Amino acid sequence: MSVRFWLAPVVFSAGLVTLPTAARPTTSPPAPAAQNPAPAGDQDQTTIDDQVDLAVTVYNSDIALVRDVRDLRLPRGIAELRFMDIAATVNPATVHFRSISEPSELDVLEQNYEYDLLEPDKLLRKYVGRNVTLVRMRQQNGTTTVEEVDARLLSYNNAPVWRIGNEIVTGMHADHIRFPELPENLYARPTLIWTLENGGAERHRVEASYLAGRLSWAADYVLNIGRDDKAADLDGWVTLTNGSGTAFRNARLQLVAGDLNRVRQGIGRMAAEAARDAALPASAPVSQEAFSEYHLYTLGRRTTINNAETKQVSLLGGTGIPVVKRYVVEGQRVYYHNAAHPGAPIKDVVQVYYQFKNEERAGLGMPMPAGTVRVYQADSKGGVQWVGEDRIAHTPKDEMLNLKIGNAFDVVAERSQIDFLRVGDRTHEVEYEITLRNHKPAPITVEVNEPVGGTWRMLRSSHRWTKTAAWAAQFMVPVAADGTTVLKYRVRVTY
């Protein structure tokens, strides 16, 4: 026996995997013998064509509950059923299968999940020790001829090793390879296989529910602020991403919002409740309800979620929402002197916020899932410009939202400690001066929040103040258009 080597690599063309039309592929191992023979027309597999209802509940933790209802014809006795067209990311441990029409008459004896999917490389590896046909296209004198070689695949590690006739061959170039049949343990798509015992009717309406990964959603909001900074319009969107490996067509869609850790801890109970609620009708574009410690949002119509798709669904909307623009200076805990430039004031950042309330009279009032709020405002020529964004936590109704959009450009804050006096063993008096300069063409009010340590008493202040916490004082300081205001206050502190 001789060993021959060709150096050309194996080529997998678009037509690599071909099955002769006369061959009849075997798609699954033989089913176990049934106690009662199955009548003609009974099915041993089910696809999306049998589906009569589909509900998908997506949690904000990269997981979803799928509830798939199908009408089937099942033989009496023990038989095998291949449940196809499921999510490739299914968690087999979470699968629940039952008959809706006769729950007590249909039992699952065994369950298998087949995920060894049909791919050219896997198909070739399954044929180690078997014969295939190598097809080579030859060009000679402007004519293409087809050469077919019958070869046995001896091994396939780094590359295939063939037996052709009495020779061992490696590096054999083939334009495509023909396989006589599909191996029994290779599936075109993920499949759940159940061994069932049917003691009831031949026709059943069944439900399969399972958890699948790589389905996620997030809330995104667009806030359009009016030119006068007094009112705004808000649109909320659900951004849904499907990377599960399958499409969900004409599905009832529900979304669960809640704390991530709680979702994971209570997922079993939540899955059961979500499956129960999946069939509830909803007339509004999106309706919501509270259950357990979460909020459930239901889309009022069916929708299709394709694989590898990002879909946006309208969640809420409000117009003419009253907003307040806030300029905020947060005092420093340690600002006794400027270490870099002694005697010079310290610059403070002036933060800018928009504040509004999630209330019904403002056109809102629906619990708002955590997400990103992007803020826009029209310029002097009417063009809408992006002015910043912030992330909000889960926000119940009637709660206030504060969105930080950035730092003020035309408002400057400087602070100095202008006096320090020791009046006792552990008692001191300190005096501060905060200068606010407004270079805008309109007057503003700056909110100055000052930390004060120890036991303290305000001795004097140039502006009204409020004790907002045990160690904090707040000053609301008006500043005229293109003007300057100086805030001074003196406190006595005992440590």
C-alpha cells in the first residue's frame, strides 16, 4: 500500500454539503416501541407550523420566559416527540411541558436536549470511518469536467485523511463533498426530545415553557426641553435585543422590571406568575401592573422579534411636563485654603439639572423602568440639539427625577475661607465667602449646599438658609443677568 500526499488544502465552497436527491436523510434515532401502535397521520415531531400561541416575557437580566402553545396529534401509549423551533439558548433544566386539553392524561417519561447542530465541519467529523463522494471541477481546453472520487474518511483532526482505493491520501482538494445521508445525531436546529405516555385522546393542545438567555431589554427616554426651560415633552421606549438564535413570531410580549439581584433570586416564582399573566389582554399600547416586588409591562398587541434584531416599542409619553432647571454648587468638605495658590479662591463646579415629577397630571404617572434619559433642546434657529444625558433608577409614580446634563459654562463659583477664630478648647468660628458670577443674559438662582461638621450654629448669613440635614445648610442665591452675587456666612462649630 502506498501513501500519497497532495499539498492543496481542502476547500469548503458554498456547495460543500450536498445530499443526493435519491437519498432519504435520517433525522433522528429510531423511536422506542410504543405500547399501542400509532395510527397513520400521528406525528413524531412538531415545528412552528403547529404553533397556536406564543408569549415571551423578557426580564431586565438577559433572560426570558418563553411560553409556546401548539396543537398536536399524538399516538396513544409511549412515543417520542421532537419539539423543534425553540431558542438555541434554552436552559433545559427550566423546561416545563404539559397538555392543556388533558393535563392528567399526558406524562413526560424522559427529556433530551439536542444541540449538536448541523454544520459543514461537524458533518464531516461525523463521517469518520464512512464513505463520501469528493467532487472536483477540472478545467481543460476551455471545458469544465466533473471528477467524482469515492473516498473513505479515516480521520479528521487537523485535516482529513482519506482512503482512496488502496492509497492513503491527505491534502486532497475537493470543490464540494457529497454525503449519502444526514447522521442520526446531528440536527438542523436545536430540538427538545420527549418520551411521552399518552393515555388520553389523540389530539392535544400542549404548552412548553422554558427560560432562554441572550434576550434583554432596556428603557430609553427622550426629553425635549422647551426654549424657556419651563416645560418638556417625554417619550419612553423599550429597546429589546434578541440574540437567542431563533425568531419569535406574532408573540405576546411582556417585560419585567425590578432589581437585578431580586430577579435572579425569585426567577422561579416570577416565571410561573409571568406565564399565568401572559394571556391577559391589554388594550393600551403598553399597560403595566405590579406583582411581587416588580413591575410587569404588557404590549397591547402582538409583535415579531426576529433573531439578531434590536426592536424599539413605545412605552410612555407625556407633553407639557413642568420642569425646573437647577444650578447646583456642592460645597467641599475641606476648603480651608488653596494649597496651590495661598490666598486665592477655590473654583467650584456649577452643576446643571433638570427636575420633574413622574405624576399623572403631567401626563406621566406610570412606573418608569431604569434607563437612560437623553435630553434635547431647540437652538435659536429651531434645530434640536443634544444637551446631555443621565441614567435614572426604577422610579415609581409621584416620585421626583433629577437629571444631570452637565456643568454650566457661563456660571462661575469661587469660594474663600475669610476668617478662622478659636473661641474655646473645642469651639471655633469660621466665615466663608462664595462668589457667584452669571454671564447669561437671563437671571438665575444658584442652589449652594454647604457641609458643616460638628455641633454648629449659624451666626450670620447674607442670604436666607435652610438646615437640610444635621451637617448641611442650603442657600438659594439669586444672581442677576450678567451680574455677580456674593454669599457670606459665619458659623460657630464645636467638635
